[in-house]
Amino acid sequence: MLAALVPRLGGFASYPVPSIVASTALRNFSAAAVTTDNSLQVVLEPLDGIDEGIFLLSLSRPAARNSIGRQLLRELRECLYTVAQERTTRCVVVRSTVPGVFCAGADLKERAGMTQMEAATFVRELREAFAQLDSLPMPTVACVDGYALGGGAELALACDLRVCGRDAQFAFPETRLGIIPGAGGTQRLPRIIGKRIDMHDALRIGLADHAADDSPAEDVALRVAREIAQGGPVALRLAKQAISLGLEVDLHSGMKMEEACYAQVIPTRDRLEGLAAFAEKRQPKFTGE
């Protein structure tokens, strides 16, 4: 289990998800007219007719690839609260109106300007928002057709079901930035794929990341290790710790473990180096501090 997850936590490389044929309603909802205020980054829209009882929760921040900043997070929580109070809601579909992307994760440009206290508060509120989505009383469906990175992947994992288009790709690049997934990624992903399967099924669903068919297994293993090693040392250790300990407890306790691990990366120099490297478009130079 952990061997399958660590490459995702350690690399920017995305992982393709096979196409899933959606229902007629899901195939057609993208054509529905949506009239919104251009300033809104999250829009909640009830459908009617044969789709009555379905709400579309749309992410709409094209300039930033739906990255999650303070405004988007605030509007997301407001929409989740609203739809939870609507007694006629039967299902919520979380989607993106931005072509080619579901959600690019946290807004790292905004995050770079936060103090340590502000960053910790933001991540806690993001974790609470996804828990709010996870605990909605009605079924939820993530419609992923494009990139779902970091917090975007965590958003999809917080839904009950995921319908993936042919361009859907998931990745957890956090350790490359000197941090770890902080909104449920280390806890929900292992629980969703935590069943026993053989190698062929693992390759088919993308759980097995590499097959050493034409090369010695050791060579392939070393290539994977080099990829993982590009992450921040502190972040990699804490990511492994969060996953390993979280698998032994219930989801609520696992979230507390993730929070405790995330708190340990916030004061590190590696975290600041990761943000600086991102802003300067260069490779980070982590020191393990």
C-alpha cells in the first residue's frame, strides 16, 4: 500500500485515470446555461426538469486554474452550507468550468505571502471544508476531466464518487514543495484503494505505478527512488509517517495525525525554500531543516 502511494506523494508526475462513461445527465450538464457574477469563483446551481434535485457546484477561476485561495475556499464553504440546508437536494455534482483542469490545488502564490500562523489556519479551514463536503447528507459526485493536483485531488477524494473523463489526471506534488497533503490526501486515498488485488488488477486501475517488463526490477526501482528523492526530506518522512500511522486508526484520528505532521513542516526552512523555488521557477534546494 505505502509503496504505491509514496511515488504520488513524491512527484509532480500525474497519473492518468481510465475513461468512465458517464450517465446521460452528466454528459449533458456541461451544456446547461450558467448565469453568474464574474467575480464568483464557486457557483451553486440547481437543475430542473428531469434533473430536478441535482445541484451543480462549479469551480470557476480560470486565471488561476481553479487553484484554492481564500476567496475560493470561503465561497466553497458557503455553497456547501447552503446545499446542506436545502432539503430537496438529492445529489451534488462538483465540477470545473475551466477546460483541461479540475483544480490545480492550493494557490501557492497567495500561500507565499502568508505567515506561519496564517498558513496553518488556511490549511485547517481547507481540511474542514473538505470534511464538510465529505459529510454532506446527500450523495456527491466529482466530475474530473483534466488535472486534479494536490488539494484538487483531495477535493475529488472527499466526494462519494468520481466520474473521470479521458483527460483526468491525479497527482500529489506536495513533498516537492517541502510540505505534505494537508486536507485529507494521506487519509482518504489509502482508504479508497485499500482492498487486496493482484498485480494485473493493480496495473489495470493504476494502483501499480511501474511494471519492470523490459528492464531489471532494480533499475526501475532506482529510477522511482530518484524521483521520490526530489522531494523535501522532512516532508517525505512526515508524509510516510502520516500515511503509515493513519492507516491504523479511524479517519477522524488519521486527520488529527495529518494535522500534527503538517504542523511540523510549517516552521521548516524547506517549506520556505519550496515556495521561493516555485515563485522563481527553479528547482528547490532542500536541506532537511
